[in-house]
Amino acid sequence: MTDSIRTKEKPQRAAVLILSHSDGHLEVFAERHIDVHLQRVPMADTIPGERLAEEVVEKLLPPRYRQLFWADKLRAVGSTGPLSSIVLARAMATNKLIGILNEEKVRQTVAKPVGSEALSWTL
């Protein structure tokens, strides 16, 4: 390998885990060098109300977090509704079936791949 050919290592990305409990309680887990700010959004029932709520949130955010409040910085979305045992069991069964479908799809297509066709099922 010559000096002119070098591989650039990607920096390790920081991981954050947020647990949402059925009562609305949130727990945020991360390494100590990660700063976290949780901000509640005012309720709104109309499109103009939602726009106003976003403006209020922007004003309430500490200055160092305002730079993150942009669509291109959004990394995940979810809901905080309770996760019942029935819903969990159905999701686990569905994921298991998707895995079986993926294995069968791979077995059927390994001998004859078609262009850039995706070989997996998703939920």
C-alpha cells in the first residue's frame, strides 16, 4: 500500500436509547459525554395550531439545542402508547414469519437472481 492510497476510518457514532413506559415516563440512556434535552410540545388541534406549537417549542429550547430542531436532523420517530402483551406477541410472531419468508425467498432466488430485485420482506 502506498502513501497515496489511504483508507479513511468512519468515526464511531454515538448511541442513545430511549425507553418509553406505558405511563408516559421516559428514560434516556447514553454515554456520559452525550447531552440530552427533553421538550414537551404544546397540544394543537389545527394546522395553524401545530405551526404555532412548533414556534413555541423553538422559543422554549435552550439555544444549544435549537440548531437540532430541523427536519434534516430528525433521526427517529415513534409513539408513547402502551405496549400490551397481545400487541407484543403479534409483533414477535409477525417478525418470525417475515424471517421464514425471507429464508424461503432467498432459497428460491439464489439460483436465479433478477437484476436489483430486493430479496427481503419487511414489516
